[in-house]
Amino acid sequence: MGTLKDKLVIFFAGSRLPRDFVVDHLARYLEEWLLSREGEEYLKSLGYQRQTTP
């Protein structure tokens, strides 16, 4: 079993999808996850806090 990064590299290396398409979708998914409750709790466990704008 490899890391998530290893699995993604293997999956997309065999994929015929354009690199920009893959990067865009991964970035969008990651952003949505980080803004979710689960993502926020994970970031808090790492010591990060969401900044609020004044």
C-alpha cells in the first residue's frame, strides 16, 4: 500500500486525461474538502486555524 500521492501518480500516469484537467479537478476537490467540517477538523489537529476577515 502506498501513500495517496503514490496512488494518484500511478492512476493518472495511466490516464489519458490532460494534466490541466486533472490538476483543476484535484484542486477543486481539495478546496471543497478543506472547507468542509472534516477538513476543518483535520487542519485544527495540525494546529491551523481558519482566519476570519475583519
